[in-house]
Amino acid sequence: MSNKYAPEPALLAKAETLVEALPYIQRYAGETFVVKYGGHAMGDPEAARDFAEDVALMKAVGINVVVVHGGGPQIGAMLKRLGVESQFVGGLRVTDKETAQIAEMVLAGSINKEIVGWISQAGGRAVGISGKDGGLVLCEKVGGKREADPNSGIERNVDLGFVGDPVQVDRRILDSLTKDGIIPVVAPVGIGADGHTYNVNADTMAGAIAAELKAKRFFLLTDVPGVLDKAGELMTDLNPARIAELQSDGTITGGMIPKLDTCVHAVEGGVDAAVILDGRVPHAMLLEIFTRQGAGTLVHA
């Protein structure tokens, strides 16, 4: 006999989803997650809302979330608008003083505050900072890169300008904000011992912060599903030794190499696990954290 008072199947499915999530919520409450946010999701309002809702929900269930964002395309667009030409060496932008000032304006200004606004709209409390604030990230200048001269073909050393690598992370400002229930949103700009401002690769900065915080999870949101094998299938579980094998046999190539290098450095530095996720998938982080199946490639020691 049917029960006319029984809840609709869709409501039961929602209840089952919450029950499935419960052990994961209990496991991660009080832990720290560092999220590197960038790529396609930053330029898509709907994806940005999904991201902000994920972050606000994680904070609401007791996870301490720190967001580190990129902004390369937005910097490029602003430089083009202002008539400033960019030069790239080995995928890194050569950053003179004028470019560094524009990059800081875009990263620590418009993008940073836009993300804070999204999270606030989703019900979270966020504060935007850069690596310069509170002495969060101390940088040193990245060494010059080798490049072949386009005319002679002779290799030359190119100075990348104000591009830095993190050498020290002072976590106190992050701890202070987190303790007060606030989600820090960090722009990838740091300061050197020489007092200069340095533009930092967002993946690298996020990995350094994750290692200093001994994060339970370090998420890299990208424009691909994760690490794919030669047949195009997603590899869901990797460790540093396996990653080295996959690089040697040519399975892992191009832009995925530096992302996995960042993940390996993070887990070797004390992060429990790093995850490469497709930021274009709605609520990808929630699927990865709170379901049995997961959603990306997990890298662990």
C-alpha cells in the first residue's frame, strides 16, 4: 500500500546525500583547507557563485578555509588596455616596475575584493589580503631564465624582473583571521627583504601557505578534470614516485608538470594531501570532500 504522506523521492535523495556527507564533516571539522582558485571559474559568474557557496559551506561546518587566487588573464587584459606589452619566458611574465604595479593593482585590488564579495554574498565572512600584509609571505627574486635569441639563436639569460618565490610564510595573520571566523582571501603578491614588491605564481604561493599551515587538503582548481593517463582516463590517486614515472614516460606533460611539482612539494612539506580539481564542475570541492567517489586527482606522500 502506498503512503500518500511519504516524502518525495527527490527529498529523500537530499537526505541521503546529507547522511553520506556526515562522516566526512566529522572528519574534517577543525582542519585547514587551502584552495588555489583561478582559471575558467574566475571568469564565469555562475561558477564563481558555486565556488563561493562551497567555501562558505565548508567554513559553516567547521573547516578553516584559506583561499589563494590567481589572475594572469586579468593582468594581461589590463596591460593590453593600458598599452603595456608583455614578454614571457618559460611561461613566466617578465615583470618590470610598471608591470608589477599594475599586477598588484589587479590582484590585490579588483580580483581580491571581487572574490571577497562573492563569498560574502554566499553567507561567509571573508577578508582580502596580499602576501605583503602582516608580513605573510617573504619572497626572493626568481633567477633569470635561459632563452634563445630570436635572431641569432644564441641562448641568453633573461631577467624576469619583479617575479618572486616564497621563502618564508608567517602564518600569524591567517591564524588570527581564522580564529575570528573569517575566511582569508590571499592575492599572490609578496615582499622581499629588499623592500620590493614581487609578483608570485599563485600555485606556488598557495602551496607554500598550505605547507606552512600543515593543511589537511590543498586544492588546485584548474581547467581540466585532473591528471589523465595516456588513454584519457582520470587518475584518482598518485604519489611522488608514481608522478616521477609518469613524467619520465611522457604521460604528464606541459602545464600539468609545474602543478604536480607544487602538489609534491606541498605534501612533502607537511600537507596531508593535495587535490587537482576541475573548477568548471559545479561544486567540485564538495563532491571531492563529502562523497565516497571524489572528483579529481589526489596526491599524497
